[in-house]
Amino acid sequence: MKRHEALYPLSHQHHHTLAMAQQLKNADESSSVQKMTRDVIEFWEKDGEDHFRDEEEVLLPLYAQYETVDKPEIRDMLIQHVQIRSYVQQIRGVKRPDRQLFRDLGALLQEHVRLEERVIFSMIEKAVPDNYLFQANGRFHRDSYSGF
């Protein structure tokens, strides 16, 4: 899907999120709970938390200047943010998380990225003028893997 250049950093982070989601969804008895826990915490601390802030504090307020945010898709996005944060807190707070918790988080991450890439970002690209999207881009955190 062709994405507005200003949203590349967020889409690039989504690519890493989908890789993490796939890893988590495939958690089975041979998967190390300790490694998955470390991977989730590292993913969250390096990119996930900041990525959500970029969307909630930069992108959605910008979108709200041109369109109403009182839409089911936006509500779903924000509810998923809360649910993902809850999974991360659960994984952090339990000495030995159940593998099902990782699989559920992986499925939710995949669903969430698809919602944002297929629906939310398209809505934003249509509503927000290019020059304001480019200005928002300058406020996004940079991906820890690529610096993008």
C-alpha cells in the first residue's frame, strides 16, 4: 500500500511490530518465556511506547483539526492501545507469563497494525494537508532499529 512519505517512520515501526507479532503468535512449548519477555519489554521500551505517543499526541490531534475523531475506527485504535499497554504490564508484572498471553498479544498487535495501516492512516492522509503531515513527521521518534 502506498503510504504518504511523512508517515514512513510510523509505517516502518509497524513493520517491526508485525515481525514481533508473528514471533509472539507462534509461541509454543519450545519458545523461551524469558526470551519472549525480554523481547516484548525491549520492543516496548525502545519503540512501542513512543510510537503510541506519536500517534496519540502528534498524529491524532493534527487529524482532529480537519476531521472529527469521534469515529469507531479511532475508538478501536485507542482501545487497542490500552489493551496492548495492559498486555505489556501483565508480562512485566508476572514472574513467568503464560505463553497464551504472548500469543494473544501477538494477535492483537497484528490486528492493530492492520487497522492503522489500512484504515486510520488512509483517513489521515485524505484529511490532513501534505505540509502539515511533513511537519508532524519531524516530531515522531526515530525507530531504534533503523533510525528512520
